Amino acid sequence: MKFKLLFFLVLLSVSNVSAGNKQKVIKHKSWSADNGNGTYTNPLFYDEFSDPDIIRVGKDYYLAGTTMHCVPGIVILHSTDLVNWKFASYCFDRFDRSFPEFNLDKGKTVYGQGIWAPCIRYHNGKFYVFSNINGHGLHVYIADNINGPWTHKRINGDIYDLSVLFDDDGKIYAIHKYGNVTCTQLKPDLSGPVEGSERIIIPEGNAMGEGHHIYKINGMYYIISADYSPMGRMQCARSKNIFGPYETCVISARESFGYSAAWTIGNVSLGSPIPEEGFKFTQNKPNPTVLSASTIHQGGIVQAEDGKWWGISMQDFNAVGRTTCLSPVTWVDGWPYFGLEKNLGRSPRTWFKPNNSTPLPEAPYDRCDDFEGKTLKPIWQWNHNPVENKWSLSEKKGVLRLHSMFANQLLWAKNSLTQRAIGPVSTTSVKVDLSGIKDGDNCGLGVINAPSALLGIVKSAGKMYIRWYDQNTNKEIKQPLTKRTVWLRLWGNYDESKLRYSYSLDNITWTNIGDTIISSYQMRTFQGVRTALYAYNTQGNNGGYADFDDFIVDEPMADRSGNIPYGKTIKIFNLADNNPAYAMPHGMLHSTWQGSSDSNGSHSQFVVVDKGNGKVNLQCADGRYVYIAGIGMSGDVRLIADKNQAEDFVWQDMLGNQFMLLSMKTQHYLCKHPDDGSPYSADCQGADADRKNGCVLKYEIAK
């Protein structure tokens, strides 16, 4: 995709004000999966929400997700339709103060660790969230109300990465571990396991993985798990007895919605030392045809009030990290397959909402902040435990004040306030008042990742400098700065793992600084890109302070209301060979060479007819409609004058004028084989990682 023009448009999209005036922060539109036409488009969130677990209580759905080393910890979201979600609560404010690794003390951190893989359950009027804290065992958080307050309890025993079942007979079971799927009964008071109850119920060799989710449905026990070796997929096991024997099968595979594996790091992994400035990274460029764990994998299922089932699962999604998707579930022969009845195991990117109770698309968070409130907005988290008396919203009203403490680089800086970066494209900008900084201070807008990056201000020998730094290349730019107020901006194309910094001295004219930064998805922090407001001092002292204001996140691609060209005449090109679709006089949909006389005629132009609820017909400019004959084999995509026989397609928005057409008749995608010369079919299961297997199309408005 070409984003250069978009980048400059984004830079102009935020309102400009004079440097001396307080800027009123406008609530910018943020990504919502809801298309506003009765359909939704995955991902549910275009920022990281990993290890999702879901329950329904009455009309309400609750979703719990991993927060790793960031606090507040374990996030809970609420929905009434599975598509539009609101923040509900965090389970706790901070990690135990007595452990130095949670405080960035004594050279210890919990990057890539912390608290992870929560299991949310509702039983006898109480909510339970079970989760592991690395090095500190299993914990449960209990509340009468999903909004809290939550009480905390430690559970003894070697139980991790678990799912919990409150069985009909009152017994409580934990399903856990990798490979050898293990069942352990828990004591009724949740103090620990029942002695001698641990049993391997599915031995290694049955293709099961980790991140289990257990359910009891119509008397049958189901365990859904994920595996990353050799490629991300979802398995299911079932048995009439909790202890087995179990039979297993795959219920979702190869569904990445046309995304390949991300940029990765080859020489930094979970548990390795935190890379210091000057470390030489080995970055691996993704192979565009390789899926790896970019497929939807770990997650669970839930039954809606109308009896239909839905799947929630995560996928590794480029620089934003792991995000969450919603899939229809189809039961066949007693197995809960992700996908549609005629296309099992593959999930539509766009499908019909489970429940239209929410009238307008809604995002979980307001990402912008003018810091006028008495508390931080729930979108914010701290990188490790904060030092409470070193930050403030009240020392100067309307700003976030961060007092600098000693650190030798960004990843060691205490009190870094962070948000998850949001894709596919966004800009993050902030105003910084430098009146209070002292020698040795560094403050600004950072990227917490491995490698990290930053654009900020440093003070040395009484002079201030703008500093840009990319830890991947170890390049640095320092420029003198005389003004005490500066605006900093980070642009990200997170689908392509590209970042760019710029700055302004008046919030009107912006200057790009440094190179394009490649931001990998890696296991050292085990999260996607996080933007950070930071202030630290490199001279071994507590320094001064920096005041942050007018934090704005702008998402130019969040508004997708115009992405389907309803009523417009378009030309359709196949991404596999870039040739235009052609309605043959012979009656079939085929292709023609780009630039040929046929490519410029009415037979290569189509009107997108709005059929409502996200469905469209395609009408050739010569008056004929596209319909599907037979079972949709090659040659079955035909043209006919009778509009009543026109095929209803669900438009799959792949962004950037790219799309797929899902046939309601075949539940497969319109497709043309890229090499063999055959005409179009409607029998493709879904997009390959590189989008070049013939089912991903792009359009241009016909002139």
C-alpha cells in the first residue's frame, strides 16, 4: 500500500493552535469493528489484546486479556453485542511492592513476563479471574461486580496457563500445561490443589497445545487449545468424562485474513538481558508467504442468547502485537468449527453482527488526553510499578508532570506512562513543557519495544537538545533547542512495522527527523509497540520534571464508512496478477490484459449495488449482473440480465481499496487462479498470507 500521501495528510489532520494557548483535545474517532451497516470487520481492536477469554452473563459479555508487566493489570471489557466493547475494570492497581523486578529495581525487570493468560468465570453470583504471575504462581481475583472492587488470593501449586471449570457436581477443575494436557482439581476455597488429583488427561502426541479453554456443553467436556508449532492453529478435544479418553481435531487453521508473519528479532528473546543502547540487533524481514502465528489461534467460544456460538481468538498482528478476532462458530458432528457451514476452519474478516443492540460503532477507549481529569484515563498503563510521589496530575492543573529518576535508557526509566499503539495507521502527538528539566534529564515520546526508539529533549551543561534515537540502528540525531515548549509526534504504519518521528516548535509547522524505523514484534517484551511518555536522568540523580499536555492519537483509517464504493462504477483488479476483471460476452467473469481495449470498455466496469446489511451485488456497466451457477467452480461465475438472480456478496474490507467478495451461496470467495488462465470461480477458502492466491481484489473508481 502507498502511504506517503496519507502520511502528509495525517500530519495536517490535527487542529493547529498557537503555542501560547491551551489546546482543547477533541475525541478523535478510534477503530471499532462495527461497520455501522449490520456487519463487523476483524480485528475487534486494532491494538494488542492478547490471550482473550470470554464469558456471557445474561445479556452481557465479558472479555479478559493479558497485560504482562504493565499496570493496572488484567483488563476486563464489557459488551452487549460481541462487537462494540467498553472498558469495565482492571483486576489490580499494581504488583506486590516487595518484588524488585516489578519496580525496575536492582537491575531486574519483568519485561516479557508479569501476569498473563487470564481465565474469566462467573459462578454463584461472583466473577473470578485466574491468572499466573511469572515467578509468583497462580492467583485469583474475585468480585461481586465486574467493575470491582476485586479481592486477591494466591493459589498454591504448580498450575499455569490454565482454564477453570466449575462443574455441575460442585467440583472445580483446572486444565493446564503444554503438550501433556493436565487436569487438577482445586479445593473449594481455592487455596490450592486437592492432593493427588493431578492427572494427565491428554498425553503428548495428540497435537494439543497450550492456552486451554474448557467448557461443559450438553454433558460433553470440550477443551480448545492453541499451538504455535509448526504454525498457529486451534485444536479441540472432547470427552464424556473430564478425565478422558479424549478425541481431538483441528477447528481453525490458516486464517490470517491475508497477513503474513511480522518482522522479528533473531538475537533477543524472552529472558535475555535488556538490550542497552549500542546493542546490535538482528532483524528478520518477514517472508510474505509465511503464516507462522499470524493465524488466529488461542481463544475460546461463547453462546449468544439466541443459541448461536461465537469464537474469540488472537493472532500475531505485526507491530501492534497480538490482537483479537471474532468468528462465527458452526457445529458439525459435535465439533465447534470456526467459520461457516460450507467453509469450516476459515473465518470471514467481515460478517454479520451477532446482535444489533448497539446503534453506533463504539471503541473501548478514548485515547486522547488533555490531563484535566483527577485520574488517568483507563487507556493508560505504567511500564512496571510506578513511583507514586514522582508523578502528578495536580501539581500543575491540566498537565501530567513526570519527575525524572535515574536510568541509563528508556527501557529502564521508571514512571513511563504508556498506551498500546493502534493500527493500521495512526499518529500520536504530545506537547511538552521543558521549564522544569535539569541537567542530565531526558524526556519525550518513546517507543517501548525491543528495539526501542525515542524522540525527546535532553539537557546538558545548561543547554537543551532535541534527541532522536533508533536502538535498532543505534543512529542518533541531536539538535540545539532554545524554546521551552515543543510538540513531538510519532507516525506509525503498524501493518508494515514502520515508524517516523517529527517535531514542531509552534504546533503548526512540523519537521521530520531521523530515518524510517522498523519496529519488530518480538518475544523480549512479548508485547507490540507501546508509545510512552517518559522522563529520566542519566547522571545518577533525581532530576527535574517535564509537563506533558494535549496527548492526541489520530487514526485516519478508523472511519471506514466510505470504504465500500456503493453506487459507484469501479474497475476491479486481481492482486495476484493486477489484471482487470472482464465480463465476457460469452457469459463468464474472466480477466483481460491491463491496457488492452477490453480493459477500457464497459465490460470491465462494474457498479457496486447496495443490498443492505453489508451485502452487495455487482452489475456490469453493460447491464448484466454477476451470479453464481452450480457450486461455484471455475466458469460458474456468470453474467445474467435478471437482477433477481444476482449473487449477494458480503464485501470483505481489506483496507486501502483492497477487498474480497464472500458469496452467500457458496460461502467461499470470488477467485481467479493467478497462473492457469481459468475464469473466475467462487470456491476459494480465503486469502493466503501474501494475498496473491487470486481472491484478494482491489478497485479503482472508473473515469
